[in-house]
Amino acid sequence: MAVLPTAAPAEQLAAEGTAIIRGFLDDREMTKLTALVGEVYDLLGIHADFLEGELGQNFSIAGGAQLKPLAAFLAAYYPQLHTQYAEVENTVCAKTRRLFGGRWRLHTHRSYMRRIAGTTVQVPWHIDADAANTWRPNCFNVWLPLDPVGRDRPSLDVVFGSQRTMRRLPLLVDAARYRDDEFVAAIGSSFTPELNPGDALVFDQFTLHRTQCVASPATVRISCEFRFHDGLTASFVVRKVATAVARRARELVRTSH
């Protein structure tokens, strides 16, 4: 970690692709977030068989609650809980903009509540730019664990400075958008922060990271992923469209032989 911990979070993020913010949420704010997530998962469990679209898909496959459809679901059926959700979202957004600048907007399509259980859901090395399909030129993740992590419950392993290398490489477009240990070791060594509820791990969409390889089959970890972006540019949209067209053309050529 080349940047001193005393550097401003925005400076740490720009230089090393990662910033650790102790006490990002205070005890009162963390209590509200924890209560909100608990109520949300109780409701999603009750309605699991009837959830539709991306909300149902993410909940059934990955134990996640995508914020965009979640907010719509709460507004339609549980307005009081939606008010609580909006208050938490506003708090996270206000603190993020205070630390990183007013131009950043919450990427609700790519932000989640997440509950993982056991060892089978540990996610290998990846970057959000392709694995989370952030589809923005600039994006970072404010990762908030609701449990102490880095000891009994898994934190994230991150490679400081890896965003500089990964930003120059082509994004992965296949179904499995992961990197192996040998690839990562050639870029740099990893660091595993120990975090308490209220602490935030902030990392760039090109920073290599994975779920820490600790846990037992009975382990449950709850966290929130608030991703922020600063908008789209015309050149970025053109490049993404051109890439998608070229990829589709290659697929058509392969299937025709």
C-alpha cells in the first residue's frame, strides 16, 4: 500500500484503486442499515416464489437484492420500508459525495444487498468492470460489511494498484469473467483488510479483488455494495457498441462453420 493511511480517501482511491474508510457509517446509521437489510431479507424470503425480473433472479441465484428493482418493489408494496430505504440510500450517497466529490451518482442497476452462506459462494479474482458489467467509464464500489470480516467471516482480498494494469487490458466477455492466481500474482500481492460494521472498503471498478478464502459451511456474511459512477461519455458508448457488434459478428462466424 503505497499511499499513507492519512491521505484523503479520494487520493488513496486515485493512486491505489482502493481506500479503507474506518467509521464510514456511525453506530446510529449502521443500526438503521442493519435493521433495513434484515427486514428486506425477511420480506424477500416470504415472497421468493413470486419475485419477478432482476429482483427475483438475483435473489434466487446469488442471494442478492438489486437496489433498482428493490426500491420499486418496496415503493409499490411496503411504502414505510421504502422510506427507511431512501433514508439509508441518501446517507450513503451524501457521505460518498462528501469524500469523493459531488459528481458521483449511485449506480442502482449495479448496487446490491448481499447475503452469502457457506464456502461454495466464494467469488474468484475479478474486476467489476467486466464481472459486474458496470458499463461506465468510471465507477467505484463502496463495500459495507454488516458483520466483522477478515477473521471468521470472509472479507475481500484486494490488489492495490492493480487498476492501472487492468484498465489497459481487454475486458472479459465470456460467461466466466474470472482471473486465476497466477495471473494475479504477476500483477501484485494481495491485501485482506479486517473491517468492522460501519467501515467501508472502496475500490475502483478495475481493481482486482475476490472473496477471502475463509469460512465454514455454516458461515453467513451480509454486506452492501453501493456502486457510484460519474456518467457516460459519447466516445465510451460508441466503443462499447462497436465491441458488442464485433463480438456478435465473431459468434455468427463461429456458428456458421
